[in-house]
Amino acid sequence: MTTRINEAVLEMIYLRPIAERFERHFGRSVLMLLKPTARREKFLGFDQGWVKPVRPIDSSTAEAAVASALQDGNSQVPTLGLMLFLQFKVASEVKRRRPRADGTCIGDPHHAAPHHRITIDLRTQDTGPWQYSQHETMRRLATIRRAHVYYACPLIGNVWDVYAGPPLDSLRLVAVSSAPSFAPNETHHILFKSKSGKGCWCSDPVDAEDRGFNEWLREDRLTLQPLKEIDEVIIECRENIGALPGCCVVFVFGDQTGQRTGPA
């Protein structure tokens, strides 16, 4: 009997390990979880989001701010600092080569079996005010300042490995910003030759920017607000409340601290 798993189940099962890993990295209760409904997901492009508001707001307000930026084509969401958006995808293991529909053979090295394959959703939406495909919505989301947008691709050998407690090293994050241009309603994939190997966008192979979850978190050295942007916050504070000679301004975001000292 073949046991199948869908994206919603994957997202749910990986939720706790991701939350616990973020807690160790950023500190307890620093990031806010955004979990849109299936209907809202069509307009937002992600099924799991992690954000750090710059002022106290609830998750509904944060989600509405992201949706507004997408709809209006804005390049930033002023109420949010760090933004991480994940779209989980089921990876199918291809164990043998198959011909394309036109009869030509899928060639080496990118398409040669065995490999893991993730299907990109390029279907445009026929109804409603938002006509863009899931992939195009994610591409637009990735243009927002401080937004990190990824396909979350668990590369597992057996579906039962997921239920037993999924290791985060099995989760590959593919940066949507590294995707080439795809026409709407075409069929394209992300391929992985191995669980730790480099992924590529196909049909015409283009290397993808991808890493394991833990590797990504270590190497990106994510801060909740980069120091270059703290300067901008300090300038705004000075304009709003003035500055006292010799004052020390300290901003603390989770485990990250930015400090600037001196007179205005």
C-alpha cells in the first residue's frame, strides 16, 4: 500500500521543529507565526510565515499588512522587521527515466534518475481579484524589503520518517528570488540529484539557491533588524523626539543588539 502525504500535513509536522529551532536562535517568543487559511493563502503565496513586528500588533494585522503590500505593489512593510515566508512542497522521488510527452528523452545530468522533483504551481487563478499563480505571488513577495521567501522541500526517503520526527537537515530551502522567468500555466520543476546536493530549476536547467534549513540559519546570520537599518530608526527617533547631547541609544531585537553612542 502506498502512503501519500500532502503539503498541509508536511507544514503541520515541521511546524514544531521549526518553532523550537527559531526559539534557540532568536530567543523565546520573538517571532510571530502567520498561518493563513487556505483561501487567504491564494492571495499571499505562503502557508507558513514568521515575522518580527517593529511594534506590538497581532497576527491578523501583520498578515493584512503583508497582503496590502502585495496588492499595492509596495516594496516594504513598515510594521514588520524580519519576514520569513515558506511554501511547503511535496518532493516526488523519480527512480527511472521517462520520455517526455513529445517522445524525446529527458537528458543527463539534471533529469537523469534517480532524483527528487518538486512541481512549481504556475496555474493562474480564474476567479477573484487576484489572478497570479502561486509561484508569481511568491516572486512578488520576494521583492518586499526584508522578506525571505522560500520553497520548503523535505527530501525524505520514507513518508514514515516524517511522522517519526522530521530532522530539519532533511528540509531544503530554495530561494524564490533565484528562479528564472516562467510563463503562466507552463509545467516546471525543482530537481535535486541528492538529498544534500544542489538543486536546479527546470525545464531548462538553472542552478537554484538552496540550502538545508540549519545550514541556512547559520550562514545567513539572520538578525531581526540589520544594523544599517537601525541607523534609519535612530534618525527617525531624533526627528520625532529630539536628541540629548551624550545620550546612548540602544535597540535590542531578540538576541541581537545594535548600539550607537554620542551626541546628535
